[in-house]
Amino acid sequence: MDKPQIIELPKFLDKRGNLSIIEQFKQIPFEIKRTYWIYDVPGGEHRGGHAYRENQEFIVALSGSFDVILDDGKSKTVYSLNRSYYGLYVPKGYWREMNNFSTNSLAMILASTAYNAEDYIFDYQLFKTHASQR
Ligand code: TYD
């Protein structure tokens, strides 16, 4: 799977409340090495603004809403996430930004690699070169 994709998650609706699930290699195409979450984002702030050489991610809006903007070096696509029963698969090599965070939004991110500062591409021109070699 090398294209970004919204992935619908299993959903068990119950009068006691709902439950959804993510298992590695089942709903998402990678082994989960790391989980982090972004919260208490002040109004108007944006996150991201980088690409990863190797890391793949799966992003879920566990609460509230936000937008994820993915850029493949040629065009940008905006994905609005606002439900906890689906998420966005982000392959390696996409420039990613996140904005439009609602109050009390909670972004959960599952990642395919351990944290590695060397995996980040922060320079947009370098990213464009990297993307053109894809
Ligand atoms: P950063 O990747 O810049 O966040 P975003 O993708 O939202 O722009 O991470 C912010 C800080 O957190 C940065 O100093 C690195 C640190 N960090 C870790 O130490 N481990 C991690 O797994 C992540 C994602 C970030």
C-alpha cells in the first residue's frame, strides 16, 4: 500500500457505548512500533511540516476534528478527520501538515518505526527532490 487512504475501522455499537479496534497488519499495513498523540493544540496552530523517509503512520481523530494535508510533491490533498472509527494511512515520503484543530481535539498517531530524528525531511526543496525520485 503506497497511497494515502482513509481506512474504516471495525465498530461495535452498543447501548453501553461504542468500541473500535486497530490491529497491526489487519486494519493497517504495518507493524506498530510507536504510538504518540497530539492534544491541547492552541487555536490556529498547525503541526507537522515535514516528511519521513521511512516512517509510515496511521492517524485517528480520537476526539474532535482536524485536517491532515498530504503532499506527494505534485499536489496536495486535504483529509478531514472527525470520527474515531476511521483514520488516515500515510505512506512514507509524503509531506504532512495538520491544522484546523478543534477545541479538545485528540490526534492519535500509530507509527511503523521508533522515533528517529534522522528520518525527518524538514526542507521542502529536499523533499521535492526526494519525491521526484519516487
Ligand atoms: P514533531 O515531530 O515536530 O511533531 P509534529 O509532527 O506534530 O510536528 O515532534 C515534536 C517534538 O517531540 C520534537 O522535539 C521531537 C519529539 N518527539 C519525540 O521525541 N518522539 C516522537 O516519537 C515524536 C513524534 C516526537
